[in-house]
Amino acid sequence: MNVLMIAALAHASAAQRFSALQGDPATPNLPYDGRFTFARLRYTVASGGYYYRGLPAWAHGYSTAEENLLAITHEVSLLDAHRDGSNVLAADDPKLFKYPVAYMTEGGYWVMSEKEGTALRKYLVRGGFLILDDTRDGRSPGNMGMSNIAGNFARMFPNLHFIELSIAHPIFHSFFDITSFNIPQYYDVGPARFLGLFVDNDPNKRLLVLLNFNTDISNFWEFSATGFEPVASTNEAYKLGVNYLIYSLTH
């Protein structure tokens, strides 16, 4: 069996626990102890953002997706991360600075306050790294897609803009050697693309934000033990996730 699938099978029943959820899920955070902990950003959700299982857009996949990813990362690397849960934090929570990597999904529904924008900018400038997943052009009520995300970051960083990443960027070679953007995607809107926000708009400088466009790689993590998607496609999504974590901790 492919090693990228072994750990996820242990979580086969976990994805079922959201079938009856309505509204914001309980988010029991792990106490900080210095070990790597997956940090997911909670945000105010625009109208229409509770369309999937009654969950807010920020909670899609929580916490099965990240637990599966961390189980895989544990199997293939030396990263000693917590695998028994993840933490959910608001962008303006001072505790976010304890976590080098933050994750956000469905940012098209993200309503950002000035306080959150100021805090998130400070987090990124001081060395934080943000992964934006499940991004696409807005096609549903309340989801303003990429235009919303770009607008929020323009408020935080007026002089920066998202830049298309090439396959040569180190994030695609930080652990697994990804040589093609033939990445699975959930939306019939074109191929998956990857965009980045860089210091000084220079792709040779530090990557502040990585954005998955036209794809939702955490969906593959979440449903990896269910047979919902082919193993080959799920493996590619895991490779990306592992690379993101390793890159963020080594750059």
C-alpha cells in the first residue's frame, strides 16, 4: 500500500462525525507546548457561507483534513507534530504568533475587520506563513472568490499583489519533488494554479502567503480513507500538503 495512504486509513470513521453538524463546531484547542500544531483561522463568514453540512466556510474539513495530513507527515518525515487535533484561532488572536503556519479555507466568504487585518499583517511580516485553500472565482451567493481575497490583502499590503508560481519554486521541491501542475481539482473551471504573496513582490524573497486556486486539496485529505477520490489524486494532494509544512518550517 502506498505510504501516503497508510496513516489516513486510521481516520476512516472520523469524517463521519460531521454528518449531523449544524452551525459553528466546537473547537477544543490543544495547549501550547512547543510542538508543531496545525492552526486554522476562523473568520466572520459572509452570507451563504454555511452551505456545506451547515458548517461555516472556515470549518470545511475541520479537523479530519488536518489530522490526516499530520498523520501522513509523521509517517514520511521527522516532523513531530500533534496528531490528536488542531487549533482554531481568529486572525487577531495574540496566540497565533505561537504558530509558524496558519491555514484558511474558502476565503471567498472571508469578511475581514480592520483589527484582524492589522494583526494578520503583523503575523506575516514577523515570519508567519499562511496557506489559503479552496479558492476560486465567486460563483455562489456570498462567495466573492479571488476578488475578495485580493481585496483583503490589498488592505493589509497595499503595495503587494499575488504572483503566479512556477513549478521551479522551492515550495514544490521542499520534500517531495513535484514536477507537474497536473494537480487534482474539484471545480470544472480550469487547471489548478498556485499563487503567492512575496516580500517586495519578488519571487526570490520570502513567501508570505500560498494560495491554491481552482482546487481544494484539503478535500482530498478529509476524504482520503473513504474512496471518494482515486488514490493517485489523493496522493498528489498529500504531497502538496507535506511540502507546504516542510517549506514553512525551513524557510
